[in-house]
Amino acid sequence: MIVSRPRWLPIALVACAQACATGLPSETPLGSGPLARADAAAVSSESLAVPDAGALEAGAALAAAKPEPPVPPESERADAGAASVKLTADAGAVAADSRAQFAGTYAGKDRAVIRMSGKPDQTEDDPKARISVAEQGSDAIAITLINTSDGKPICTLNARREGDRAEVAPGQSCFGGGPGASSMVKRGSATLAGKRLTVDLLIEMRLSVGGKDAAGSIDYHFEGTRE
């Protein structure tokens, strides 16, 4: 501003059904026919399938004797610990770097609409406006408006930042520092999108000229890119 932003049916049942239908006694003694022999063979084969107790014990012993994984030397553990600490530190640095960086000097344009009681609005445009921003810890910045006519600061405003936006603290003085003039920021904000900064301010002011007091305001808007 020029002052002068994510089934089977079991075989046995079938044989029984046939014998009962004919009503004839069996010629084969009970317990020695093919079904009985088949059943006995099945029982015998099942008994053979039972695992040997000794084999079970041997298997359990082998399982118990399974060696434990080797423990790395103390130096390797120390190296792994150091690597873990480094990764954690690197992750923290990336998180910090991903935070919006306001610091820098921005060049662009601004507009100031000056409203005074009893007088028509006045608009001032500056196509060569400049603002400088400095980081003040992790949650605050300082915004300095620069007078393009001589490169000197007009005022420096403290703002509380959160992500890519900062809120200017009200009650700070900006513009109107001459005799009989006073000014105070009623509200203000700064927004960062990549390298582009936007600043908006509403400033209240009072003037006293020739024994007469006048109240007014300044609506200020800046858009610029970090150099």
C-alpha cells in the first residue's frame, strides 16, 4: 500500500434286510461271515493307524529342542536403536517442514478503502505493494506492511497462526500515526496458499483536526507472492 494477504447304509444293514425278507437262517455261523471278517479287518486296520507313543514323544522332544533365534550382538542392537531414533527424528522434521511456512517477503498489490464520517469513501490501490512476514516460534508470526514509496515499515502486527491461517490480534495500531490521529485493528487475518499470501484488515481510526473529531475506518486487502 502506498502510504504516504479417506450313505452308505452300512453293509451289515443291507445284509440284515435281505435275510429278514427271505426268512431263511444263515448258513454261515455268526461272527465268521464276510461281514464279520470285514469288520474285524477294519478294526485291525484302525488299530494300526494309532500313532506310536514313542514317536509322539520323539516329536515333542524335537519341537522342544528347536533352537531359539540368535540374539544379535549388542553393537547391532545399538545400531538398530540409533536407526529407530533417527527415523523418529526424521519423521518429526518432515512434519515440521510440512507446516505452512509464512516467513518471507511478498510482492503484489493492495487496496485500501478509507471511510470517514461526513466524507465520501476514498480508494487507494498500489500495484507494487509489499509485506514482510517473520516467524515467531511455532504458533505466531509478525506481519509488516511496507511503505512502497520509501521501503520503510508502516506497521508490524502480531498474529496467532494455526496451519495456513493466522489471526491478527485486535487492538494493535496501524496507519494514522500522525498528530491528532489514532488507529486500531478491529480484526484481521492472513492466509497462505503455497507461496501466495492474502492479508485482510479492518482498522478503526479517529482524527482530530482543527478542534473537530472525526471517526472512520480502513478496509485493507493485500494479495502477493513470496519472492
